[in-house]
Amino acid sequence: MLPVVEKFISINGEGAHAGELAAFIRFRGCNLSCSYCDTCWANTENAPAEYETIEELAAWVAESEVHNVTLTGGEPLLQKECGALAELLIKNGCRVEIETNGSISLERLASAEYRPIFTMDYKLPSSGMEEFMCIDNFRLLGCHDTVKFVSGSIADLEKAAELIDTYKLTERCHVFISPVFGEIEPADIVDFMEQHKMNGVRLQLQLHKFIWEPTRRGV
């Protein structure tokens, strides 16, 4: 049984498939506490949730007739049945994306026969959580996966640029830089990208925060 705090249909707000319809399943709980977290309400052990089986969740997705599925949180990889759910959905013809915070090894799911797609954060200094990052995950990413650097300062951008260069991330996967909403101007990120010749890196704004009120749930 999986603790689901919400499930809904919307567009992907970020990642390689931003703007596409997706069926979202958000699980309770997270092992990090980022300074800019916008889903704190879902992260605590006592957050209201409904327990559902992987079969019930797969049935909900099938009924939605939406083929992109985003498993998110919190941190979905804390759920022991996350991999089994991804496998079932993929067998049913879905494209499954797991949004993960970068602190948990992707090794098991990255080598699975029915492999999901990963959109993985790397928590930069302003998050307060950088020490928990699993650097080894970089080698497990492929051409369909994404690394997302949520940046709130120039120092964050400098660290992102260092990591992108050191691990040759643009040769391995999609690479996005997103601003911490309200903390840094997107134009400043563009200026930094230009100054540092960050070819192959994309600036991405969270679409759902511009379409709807930024704190609205279920979108």
C-alpha cells in the first residue's frame, strides 16, 4: 500500500516534457528539508493520505486515458513499492517519470527491465541540503533523463556550472536550470549562462506557477 496525498491530471510544469499532459501521483514523506520547498505540506509523517495499492493506482491512470505518469512527492523513492508501480504502469503502455531529490541511489531502478525516466534534482548550496546528494547518480543517467538545478543565487549557479562541466552532464542527459521562485530573476540566470557559454543547458520556469496561483495544489 502506498500513502498518496494527492493525484490529479495537469500539465508537466517542468522537465523534458514540460507542457504535456500528465497523471500525477504524489506520495507522502521526504528525507530532506529544502529551504525553498513548496510541498512541505506533503512531507510530514502525519500528512493526510489515502493508502492505495499499485493496482488501484494503475486503474486510476488507465481511467484517465493520460499516458504520461509523474510519480512525485515528497520523495517517491522512499516508497518501497514505487518500482513495482512504475513497472506495472510501463507494462500498461505508460511513460513513467520519477521526480527525485537526488539523495537516494537510482541504481536499482536504473538497471530495471522496465526502467522509468528520472528527473533528478541536485540540491545546490542555498537549499541547505547539498551534503545529502548522491553524486554517483550522475553516472546512471541517460539520454531520456534530466538533471534539474534549482538555483537561488549566483553562488548556486557557479556550483551548477562546475558540476555540469565536471560530470559532462550535457553529454549524458537533459540539463535544466530553474530559479527559486521569487529569489533570483530569470534574466540573471540567462546572463550567467551567456557569460559562461553554457551550451546544451536550458533555463526552465515552472509553468504551473505562471498559469495558476503559485501555491495552488492539484495542478
